[in-house]
Amino acid sequence: MTIHSHRFVEEYEGLTGFGLDRETDENTVICYLQKFSDDELMKTIIKRLSDDELESIFSTISRIMKTHLSEPEYHRLFLKDSE
């Protein structure tokens, strides 16, 4: 059973670029993150990242989630805990 999805990047037909307007910026970040987390790309790049780069990515994502998600949202949306 698949519990993760990356449909946005598959269906989005708008502009991908940064700095034009908030909506385009948001859509671009979604596309970049979904493309970045692609299994084949991650398999290729993960071993090339330095320890500092790994820590930076992990810390940034963790900080964003702590800032913008409640504990229940974190469990439901990120961990995909079932009730």
C-alpha cells in the first residue's frame, strides 16, 4: 500500500521559476522538493553529499516542520501515523 504521493509535480503545468509572485514561488518549491526526493535522484546524489550538507538538509526540514506543524499534523502528515 502506497502512503506517500508526489502527484503535484506530475500534474502541474504552470511556470516553474522563482521571484515572480508568491503562488509561482510556492508551486516551484513543491516541484523542486518532489523532484529532489525522487528515488533515482536520491540514490545518485546521497553518497555525494558531505556530512555538513546532510546535516543542513535534515536540520532545515526539521526546523520548518517544528515551526509550521502541530504535533498531530506532524504525525498525520509526515509520519503518516494511522489513528
